[in-house]
Amino acid sequence: MATYNIKVRTTGRRQMVEITNDVQRIVDETGVADGVATIYCPHTTAAVTINENADPDVKRDVMDFLGRLIPREAGFRHGEGNSDSHIMAVLTGPSTQVIVSRERLALGRWQGIYLCEFDGPREREVWVNVK
């Protein structure tokens, strides 16, 4: 199976961008009826996650809390000044998997797939493989 690429342009330092429809389009292209979609972020200051997609306040709450938990100015040694972004990516993780059932992503009613941007604005890639 081929690996597909989703390009995401982020507009801010910390944000969550929903990519559920992009991943579903890839599932549609592959023709896989039952399997697994692996969604992977090849960046060290961004991540992917699954979370609620009904209330936009959830995205803001997640980003605000991570910002309080890992403040940008916490005495980090990394010369680029974005250690907070690296730590957030470590905690969130570079990949997730979703079951594909009957040609659809098997997500819960309120779930969506997100690219989590911690060091934008940037152009990011998300790689998707469906088997």
C-alpha cells in the first residue's frame, strides 16, 4: 500500500487543525473496506491526536492547558527557543491509528483527527497509510 501525504498550512503557534475529512478521502482512494489507517506526523514540534470535534472550545482548552503546563519561557536550554513545542509533541505523540470498517473511519460520534501545531505558523505534512 502507498503512503499518502496531507499538506496542512497552520496559521498560529498553537492550534489544532481537523484533518478527518482528508484522512477519509484517502481511505476512499485506497478502496480498503476493513483495515487500519495509520496517521503519522513527521515533525518534532507538531503531533496528531484524536479528540472531540463538536465543540471548538475543547481545542482551545487543550492548547491553553498545554501552554500553562509547559510555558515557553521556562528556562529551557534549546537554542531555537521552542523546547516547549518539542515537549508538547512528545506528550501528544507523532501518530495514531483508526480502524477502517465498511470503508469508513471507525470514529466515535464526537471524534475527529487533528494535526496539533505547537510551533507555527508552518506548512506541515501528515502521512497516512491504510491497510
